[in-house]
Amino acid sequence: MAMAVDSRRLTTRAAAEAYVGGVCFKLGPPRLIGAELEWLTARDDPARSRPDLGDVAAALGPHAPTSIAPSSPALSLPSGSAVTIEPGGQIELSSAPLSSAEDLCVALAADEAVLRRLLRAAGITVHSRAADRSRQAERLLRLPRYRAMEERFDGIGPFGRLMMCNTAATQVSVDAGADPAEVAARWRLLHDAGPALLAAFACSPRLRGTPDGGWASQRMRTWLELDPERTRPLHTADPIADYGSWALDVPLLCVTGGRGADSDGDWSAPPGATFADWIAGALDSEIDRRPDLADLDYHLTTLFPPVRAAGHLEVRYLDAQPGDLWRVPIAALAALLGDRGTVAEATAIAAPTAGRWRDGAEFGLRDGELRRAASELLFLAAARSSRFEEELAAAAERCCRGINPAEEYHR
């Protein structure tokens, strides 16, 4: 009788890389867009202290995520968005994928209104800021994943804890593409345009706890500094082939199911060990099993490049926007990725500032080249948009004047 083979057990690096290429880049005609919106939270008291997560869970009721209410059904809000909690108590809406930026913005606005109403009834306010300017970083969410993150990042510097607890982002997700050529073109645009769009929407010049230095996006500064092997952009002409190779060489953040030491648990990984090391057997004396596909799936969630492949493409380099201005970066990306011709045109506009991630975060629109690229990209988006022309043109004009979104919003 033939022996059963565990098809989920990983035995070679080549097999792992092929698996990553398949699961991280789902091919099909681009038609869906989604977004995640994050807000800082505070109690309605003079000190604006962080809310107790038990109070947040009670306020959300059946919509509470299982991370703070293990028995919760974690129901989506009426327009399809799921609620999640970040380590410092930030609250996040993750939309359902929808067929247009307009439908997405309508759904997110409706669910945001419901979320604010539920929390307000419990004396909890959400704040549309990308960085906490007044409170020290404090982790509220007690899960093994976040303990492991905190321990690794603390060994590098202060930025990891600040990112985890004191920042908020606007994230946009788009389909990868119909075929490898389209995937490569969309991947290139999202990377080449990244520094300019980062500068266009940077609005976090102040973050308590950062070392000296004026930055347009202190939020993005934390990402650039906290763990460069894990967070660096992957500029490549063949993302389907190269993403897996990069992922396997990133050090393990944690190993799920580690021995529980306290309320956080202990998922710590051998320092400096990579997933490729684990496959090759180099960690046999420290981890009592070889990895399987579930381990690799989890490892992929611990990678935080500015554009992350997760079946679709996640754009992670945008600050949370003031008020309802989160609609503008969503509309911009939808328009710039609208067809292959626009992708090529936008890539050409972005070429002079491609790779200038640090300058985009530090100098933002103060840099003339970045300001020019940002405004030209947004003017192109306005010309290609069927619904958000006025908002995108206004954002382009704002960039021409070197004004960040928060300054414009509060005028």
C-alpha cells in the first residue's frame, strides 16, 4: 500500500517560491478595489486616554473582532466592512472588495458613520490623524503575534513600537493583473509612483517619541526605520518570480504555536533565522518541526513592504487622511490603474522620482521633483476619473502649492 504524502509539508526552497508566486499573485482581469481605513481612538476625557479594549468590544457588540472578544461572531458592518483593532487601540475598517472606487467610497462612508456612532455611545472618539502627537506608545492588544513584533522591533530601535501603537494609515488593495506582463506593469507603477504619492498624501509631521528630525510623514518614517529587511520595497521587473525569493530570505518574526509563557504567549523565533533556513533544516535543534504551507502563509503576513502581494496588491505607503479625504488616494489609484495605457503614462511621469522613498517621507512636497510628479500624477488621475475629477484636480492643485492634506483640510 502506498504511503500517504503530506502535500502541505515544504521540503525545498523551489517549491516554497513557486507556492508564493501562485498565492500572492492571483491572475485575472483587474476589476476589484478595496481599502482599509485606520483611526486613532481615545476616551472622551481631558487626557484623551486610550480606551479599554473591553469597552471597545462592548460598544461594537456583534461586530467586535475576535482579537478583543474571542466569542464574538465578528459580523461585518451593514455595508460589508470588517472591524479590526491594531496594537495601540487604533480601529480599522477593512472593506469588502467592490467593482469601483465610487461604490467603495460609498460603502466605507456608510460603515464609518455606523462605527463612529457605536463608539460614541460608549464615550470613545475616533480621530482622523496618521500619527499620535501627544501619547506615549502603549500596546493594548495582548496577542503572541504582537509580543513577538514588539520584541524584535525593540531590538532595532524605537520605531517599531511607535508604528504599532501610534500611527494610522489608508491602505488600498487592487487586483494584481490579468497576466504576468500586466502584473509587472502594475507592480512597477505602484512602486515608481510610491515616493510621489507618499509625498502627496503625507500629513504626519509630528509623532511623539520620534528622534529629532522634521519629516513630512513620521508614520512612513517608522516603517522605513523599524526593520529594513522586512519593510523594504521590492523593485523588480518580475514580481511573481522574485517576491517568493525575497520572502524566504526575510528573518522569521515568529513561529506560531510557540510555548505559552504568559498572557501574551511566546512565539519568538531564533534571531536572524529565515524561512529558507527553516526549510533547509538549519533550525532543527531550535524548532521541533519543519514548516508547512500554513507556516509559510503566516510568514507572508509578517512582511510589510510598501506594496505587499497578498493575492492582490496592497498599497501600504499612504498616511491616514483628515476627515473624508481618504476618498482621494483611493480614487487616484483607481484612476491611474484604470487601463494599460494610463498605467504606462503614469509610470513615465513617476520615473524621475522612482526609488526616492526616504525623500518622499522626509521632505514630502518641499522637494520640487516630488511636488511636480505628485501634481502631474493627480492631474492625470483627474483626467481619467469618471466620478472624482474635482477632488483629484483639487488635490493636484494643492500639491502644486506644496500644501499637505491636513493643512488644506483645516484652513
